[in-house]
Amino acid sequence: MSQIEDQYNEFTNAITQTVSNVDVDLLVKMMYLERKLPDAPPKVELTIDYNPGTNIQNKEGAIRAKYGFPMNVGEHGLTLVGQMTVPLIEELSKDRDVKFITGKATPASY
């Protein structure tokens, strides 16, 4: 493995230690897009999986009230779509009922 690959692995491991319940690849892609296109946060399709026994409808209502994202309710979680930032994902990940967050980030439309 090259020195650059080792440094990348250290970087991603550090992110995982900070937010262990979020897909590192999603965060890296979002940070890349935020820096390349600083005028508009990336468009993200975010999937939040919750721990068993979590009342998904309560989570949906709280997220909709606070952020206003359109979303779909699934069996184990929520799918949100909208312009999002890394700090927002970090905030969502702090909910003790969140099992894992993943998604796809693309450049936002202007």
C-alpha cells in the first residue's frame, strides 16, 4: 500500500471515530462537493436507519418540523432528500436511536 493510501485510511478512520454511525464515503463526497461548489450545499438522498423499536413516525415528524425535508418512511427508517451539509449530518447522527446513516450526494442544481 502506498503512503497516500495509508494517509487516506488514517483520515477515514479518524472520521469513523468521530461519527461511527455515518457512512464515511458519504461524508467525504459531501466535503468534496462543498469545497468544489461552495455556493450551494450538495443535494443528498439520505437514508437514516433506526434501532429496532424506534417510533419512526415520531422521528419523521420531528425532522420534518425542524428541517422541512421531503421524506419517505420505510420499515426501519427514513429517506430524506434535499440540500444538506456535513454539520447537519453530524447533528442527525447524534440521535441515540440512529443505527446508521448512508446516502448519495450529488452537486445541487442552481
